[in-house]
Amino acid sequence: MKTSSVIIAIAVAILAVSIWAVANRPEQEPPWPTRIQGFSFSPFQAGQSPLAAQYPSEAQIESDLALLQGKTHAVRTYSVEHVQAKIPELALKYRINVALGVWIGADLEKNEADIETMLRIANTNPNIVRIVIGNESILRADLPVETLIGYLDSARRKLGIPVSTAEPWHVWTKYPELADHVDYLAVHMLPYWEGVHIDAAVDYVVEKIDLLKEMFPKKPIVIAEVGWPSNGRTRQSAVASPANQATFLRRFLARASKEKYVYYVMEAFDQPWKKDTEGSVGAYWGVYDVNRQEKFPFTEPIVPIANWYILAGISVLIAAVTFAILLIDSQTLGNRGRGFLAVMVFAVASGAVWVVYDYTSQYLTVVTVLVGLVMICGMIGVIAVLLTEAHEWAEARWIIRWRRRLKPVAMDDDQLPMVSLHLPIYNEPPDMVIETLDSLATLDYPRFEVIVVDNNTKDPGVWEPVQAHCEQLGERFRFFHVDPLSGFKAGALNYALARTHADASIIAVIDSDYMVYPHWLRELVPQFQSLHIGIVQAPQDYRDSAWSGFKAMCYAEYRGFFFIGMVTRNERNAIIQHGTMTLIRRQALEEVGGWAPWCITEDAELGLRIFEEGYEAFYTPTSYGRGLIPDTFMDYKKQRHRWAYGAIQILRRHASHLLSDKMKRLTRGQRYHFIAGWLPWLADGANLLFNLAALCWAVAMIAAPLKVDPPLVIFSILPLALFAFKMAKSFYLYRTRVKATILQTLAAAIAGLALSHTVARAVLSGFFTKDKPFFRTPKMVGGSPLLKALSVCVEEFLLFLALVSAAGTIAYLQKMDTLDINLWVTVLVVQSIPYAATLFVALVSAFPARRSSNAGLKKSTASA
């Protein structure tokens, strides 16, 4: 690694650690009192739940009370069910008073029975100092206010202990008549649920208590619940975290002492079972965790992540190793590019470490572990795509010199090798093929032949005019009509290879719609003077982008690969061979066994096999010929489906060469670029699965909003970050490297997004099938009417509708007051954008061409 790289890594590592340190700087808060007034007390331990009738033993409850002895004057209970009826008796042993609670719900018969139990307990335990009948019963609308008032009045007549019901402050202001039927106001003050920022939370409590004092001046006020969760979703400005829990409680306790409040801290111990009724946040209100360990320091300064330096160290180590890997064979990358990669790597590593830490800080169940593993695997995939995109961005923009620029080689005519040009055709428009042949006839090259192989065309009216034209062009042009001939395009090319002139040492392949420039062979064939060169490749280019808005969008999208991706791949001798405007050493082609009929992208597969034989390839971004863009959106999609499906075929067949160091013929750079080049397509396949899972999750949220929370913020940010990064990269490189206009850049982005679902289906299909038929991209078939254009994107329309509907329904049914819900709705909308792009491109493709095909061909011929 260069010295400059080490310096950059150290500098960015120091910056990363500094950010960790600043984010976790200690904050001094008022100390926790030796003894507080009260705790809300639910005695359930790990694996226990009243919902499943799984109760703690008396010994476990007594152990909890022993732990609280000397730390609190009282506890507040919520129910007299089962063993909870024993709490007052057990608490008496430890000199702890009890605010005895009775759960009131919609079951009136059960309510009456529990109240009778409460009366019996209250009359036999002298440490019961107050009674709480009902906990947020009115808030939940479990029963009418009048029914609750009846319970309160009855209990007050039978007891000499103060009686009330517990509700949030706003319920007391909404139903002031309740105050006439209680001895005190039992008020819940939980500013987290109100979305209040931590710095304003204590003042918020004081403000609302003052409001109640003003409304009910003759009623004592007891804060029956006051607290802050240590984990869970963010609500507006309220962030649930251990540091915020510690900060709020320590500030509140200091203020409560000054204001002389009577209060019960919510709550003593975490209750994981509450996830089922309150969402994930319900499990994390305890001062002690479910294992009865303190969750934050009571007197020491508060640090958001106490062991942050360990996490920072792990992230720096991961980042350093990843940075070193990314810089393998990057001698020509400038310091700006290295700095860009370093910042990306250290940011991603820190984020990933924090994600894993944060996720594992929650109470894990079998379900959450499985979900977490899936999401973390997804996170790793997102990071891999992000870093490969960043690597291409850096190498496309900040290379200080090109190592493998194609340099002109001068050769005399008598030294130039013979070239055999192979033109496979199948059911092509004869006029188009004839113009291609005419352009080949004008090649400025001394020795070449043209072999045209028409395979399996049934209509003589299609292939016979081409045959006749070859005869007119002379003995250099040989035509073969073969029917039947298996193997699709590869079969036709192998047929041509077997009939190639014995003196031809270079094979050239073009598509039937290409019109080549006369100097193509003269400028590129001399590169084969080096015996190491197996392939010389020029870009695919197109002459009909001005014919319609649709073709202009396609043309803009194609250019990114040929003028960014292929250029960077060439630096490591790792280009993708594409089956037009390609020159191949005949010896190399025959050594690897010719073209592969089993692969529907036989060109890219052949290029990889030639690399595996140790040959080199050169790519020049100079155009030497131009073809035709698919005429319809359906053809455009089918072409991309073939490319993506073929990539998976190649990946499966060549996995041992691509993924293992045992196969030494491929360099690490070649393996990297082939895998990294296909990674975005693999990501599209994974993204389709993600979208289907997201829809299932959204439906579950809509059906059971209290039981199913949105995914954690950290997992919603990942797809948003990747989408934003890829768009930023695309716009930046199109503007700086492709020199595209803003409109062309936007058109390329939309066209690329429009193919996402097609690529996804091809990738997933490629992993589970082997024999997808070859699809020839039709040319000159005319425009596509509106209904026909829209009919090819029915799946995309349905997915778009489902995602947008899910986002809208969640936004309508649930308050958009939490960060995780806002982000999740945003994720659903962003995930719908590629499907919306598909619909847009389909509509554009339905507009008629601006000129006729023949006029365009003639104009292009003249310019060539």
C-alpha cells in the first residue's frame, strides 16, 4: 500500500474515532437519590407473560422486592391476578408500601371479581397506602366513563384508603367529571409518547402538572407513571435510548424533589411481554433490565454507549482491512479517489458495527434472531453493492493515468492479417442486412472475407434477397442458409468458424443492424501484433437515438456501461466481450472450443473463457460502427432480460474460476470486475424479494398496528442510502465522464430504473432454471401503440400500486409522528419509483417515431 494511502487511512480513522468520541461524550446529570418515592412494579421475568398465564413464583417476586429494599419507599401494582395478589404481603417484609392496582377491562364480570379481591387484600395489608382502579381504561375505551365511576364510588364507600384511577394527563382534562369521584388524581406523565425532545421533557411534565393543579385545585396529584424507554421507535423528537432514559429520570427526580411531587417511576424492571400489547418499546421502560441489572449509571456521568471505544476499534479494524482490499491493484488511483474510498469505507464500517450493536441490544427471541439474521445479510449485501459502486466512482473519476489505453500500431498492408467477418442473421429485415453488407464492402482493409449465416429463417422472401446481394458483392461475401441449425446465435457463429478461410487469423463479429466505419479493421487489427491479445473490443453504438424519445432514453442508458464501466474494467484486463464490433484471435477462439450454445449471452461467456486461457483484451471507447436500438419497450426489456439471465448462467458455470483462488488463470482484478459488474443485477433480484417481504410487513402493520412495528430505523435507512448513493453516482459520472446533458442524465436514470424489475426476474429465474430460450432483439418493427406498450408492464404496475397503497394506508391509519414509521413509508414510496419509471418509459415508447427508419438509415450511411 502506498505511503499516501496509509496516511489517508490514519487520518480518516482518527476522524472516525473522533466522531465516535464526540457522539459519546460524558454528560453530567443530577445524581439518583438514595431512595425514590416509588416504582411501578410488574414482577414478570424473562419468558413470563400474563397474556399466556405464565406467572412468576412468590420467591421470584420476593427476590425483586429484596432488590428494591432501601431504594424505594413504595411500589405500584397493576393487577391482583394470580400471584400478584401476594405482592402487598411480600412487600411488607421489606418495609415497602404499595399502591394496589386493579386491572379494569371490558369483561365486567372479571372486573367485579378482581375488585372483590382488591377489597380483601386492602383490608388485610397495612402497607397499602392507596388504590388504583383501572389503568388507562378510558384511554383504551374499554368501558364507558359512567361504569368506571360506579366502580370508584363503590370502592370509596368500602375503604378508608385513597382511591383513584390512572389515566394520562389529557384524559383528566377531557373528562373532568372523573375528578369528582376520586380522592386524588393518578396521572401518567410520559413525555416520550407525546414526542417531546429529551431536553424539554421535564419542563413538559411540570407544565402539565401545573395545568392539572389549576383545573383541580382541591385534589392531590400523584404521578402514577413517569419514565422514558431505553429502546424502541423514535416518536417525533423523542428518542428512546439508555442515555436518554438515564438523563430524563435523573433530571426528573431532581425536579420532583424540588416540586415535592408524589410519583412512581415507570418502571422497576423491563417487561419483554409488553411488546405484544404496546409494540417493541413496551419492553424497555425498566430502570433494571429483565435480568435485574442496572441499565445506566445512577451517579456517574452518562455516556450514550459506555463501551463505544471497543465498537470504534472494531469498525476501524474492519474499515482498514476493507480499504486495503479495495486498493489492491489501484496504483493509478489519485489521492482524491483514495480519500473518497476511505471516507466511504470508514463510514460504512462504523454504521454496520453500530447497526449490529443496536440490534443485539434488544431482547432477542427466535423470531427476532431470524429476522435479524436476514436483515443483517441484506445489510451486508447493500454494503457490498455500495462499496463496489464507490470503487467504480473513484476509478472512473480520479485515475491519474490510464494504464491500458489502446495505442495505435502501424502496420504495412502486406503485414496485416486476414480477417474473417461473421454476420449471423435470423429472420432479419433484408433491407437492413443489405445496408450492413454494403458498409462492410467499403472497409478500407486489404484482406478480409464476410461469412453470412442465416439460421432457421423459414420465409425465402426474407433470406433470398440477402443471398442475392452477397453474390453481387463478389467472392469476398459468402452466404449460407442453414435450416435446421441448433445453438441459436452461437450455433451460427460456430458454423461460420468451421467455414472460415484457412488464412484468416482474426475473427470479427457484428450484428445484422450495424453499419461499420471503413477504418475499423485498419485501426484495430494491428493490436493483435502482440500474441498476448485475444480480444479487441469497440463499444456498441447506435445511430437511431434521434428517432424517438424512447430511443433517446435507451441510448442515454446504454452509454453509461460503454463509457464508464467498460473503461474502468479495461484497466484490469476484465472487459465484458459483447457480440458486435468485437475482434477475436482465431487461435484463442479455437483453443477454448468456440462459442457456447448453452449460454444465451455467448459473447460474454466466450470472453471469460478466453481470459481463463490467459489471453488479454483491449477496449477502446472509440466508436467504429453503429446499430439500431430496440424499437419497442418489450424488445428493450427482453434484451436486458437475456443479458441478465445469461450473466447468471455464466456465474453458475464459471463459479469455480470466479470464486476460488485455486483457478490461477484469472487475476484477482478480473474476478473482482466480473462479480462486481454483476452485483447490481444480483441486488435487483434481492430487491424484488425485499419488496415482496416489505409488502407482507406493511400488510401486517395495517392488520395489527399494535403488535407489528415498522422495521428498525437502521434497516430502513440502508435501502434509502443505497438508492440515493447510486443516483448521485449516476448523475455525477454521466455529467463528468459521459459528458451528458442534465436531460440525458435524467433520461438514463429513468430508463435504467425501468429495467430493474426485468433484471430482477431474470436473475431469480437464472438461479432456478437453465434453458431459457435465446431471444433475438427485433429491429425496424415499428412503434408500439399505447395499450401494447402498457401491457408489457402489468407486473410493475401492480407492484407500484401495492407499494404506494401500502405506504398511503400506513400513513393514514398510523400517526406519522415516529421516525421509523416516516422512514418506512418513505422506503415503500422509494421502492415504488423503479416501477413508476417502467410505466413512464412504457408511455414514452408509445409515441410515434420522429422520422422513418429508412431515412435514418440513409442519413447514418452518409455520415459513416
